[in-house]
Amino acid sequence: MTGTGGEKQPLWSVGALARATGLTVRTLHHYDELGLLRAGARTRSGHRRYTEHDLQRLYQIRLLRQLGMSLEEIGDVLADPAALREVLVGHLDQLDEQAGRLDALRSRTRNLLEQLDGSWRPEGGEFLTALGRMTTIDQYITDEQQAVLDERADALGPEGRKLLDAEWPLVAAKLVRHCLADDPVDDPEVQRTTRRLFELGDLFTGGDPAILQSMLGFLRERAAPDDRGFVFGEDFLDYLDRAYAALREN
């Protein structure tokens, strides 16, 4: 950007500032009329000249607009530096949380692609179960439970998480097939599959029963029929409950 003032204090005309920032002269005039951005200097003939301090304020205005705030709200926030800091800290926390969830989703997606590029060729039910793993569960768990899951993920390490993400959809799909076939819940194979599913659940949740209940609530809310009319919801969960009860009896 080319300044029009002295070396110690660069100054920008409204036209130069508009060209450099991609805004229109009309927008800058509008900000001036609202009191959001007043030029910090004037020429002898009365023309606006913007200072570096004005540029910093313009940056704050544009950032707050990107956060979805109205111009009126921006004016209130800029009038109180403490409020501005609170708004930015709060939004940064939200962005950090979103970034963590996106990283987890990216990792799961990458794992699925690696599995598809390898020898794993799932059947339809297995593939739907694996893709279901990517559906957000965040709204069903508390921040404290998410922290526990994050700690478990760190403890397992990248390879451990990859193995867990690869195995549990297959085990769950196997139990789904037992349910579809109406196999007795005390059948040895059903028992082995149920035991492994809960072992994987313990690895994932750290054995926290509250997290497990949150996940069961997620499954009930997300219940949807597959191409064979099976509802991955109450029917399967009832079967799982009976299989787990039989497992505890043995």
C-alpha cells in the first residue's frame, strides 16, 4: 500500500484505502457516518486521510463482521475494549473446539479411505455402519465427556485409534447380522461378538458408563432403516441389551 503522508506517519486517502482493502469508497463513507471509522487526519483542504491506527480499527470492524455481528453491535463492542476482548476470546474458544472436531472427522475419513484402498471390501451393512461412525455425536455428550474421550484418544495414540476405528464398525456390523438373523443371544458366536464390542467400547470411553449412555441415546435418535428394512435403533439396541445380559450371566 502506498502512503500519501510522511515517513513517520503514513496516511491513506479514502480511494487508496478502498483499493487496497477491496472495500468501496461508499462503504468507508458509511462507516464514517455511523462513527465506526473516522479518518484520523485531514488535509488542509479537508480531505480524509486514514492513519495506521485507523487501519487497525478497520481490521477489527471487518473481523467482527465476519463473526456475524451487525454494524450497530460492532459499534457497541468497539466502544468498550473489555467487551471486544471478551467477544474475541469467546469466538476463539469456539473456533478451537470446531477445529478439534474437524481434525477428528478428518482422521476418521482418512482411515476409511485407507481401508477402502486396502483389502477391506465391506458389505452394504458394514459400510453403512462405518460411515455412521462419522456422524456427529457432539450434541449428545458434555464437554467433560468430550475431554475424557480426548484423553482416551491421546492414550491410544495414532496407531491405536486407527485400529479401533477400523475394528469396531466391523464388530458392530457382525452383531447387526446376528440381530437380522434373529440368532439366539446366548449363541457362543453372538456372545464373543458382544464381548468384543463392549471391550472396544471400554477402550474408546475409558469405561465411563455415562458416555456409553450418551452414545446409546445418539443411536436411538439417529435410528434409520437400511435397504433391508432393518432399523438401527431400538430393535438392535434391544438385541444388544439382551446379548449383554446373557453375557453377564455366563
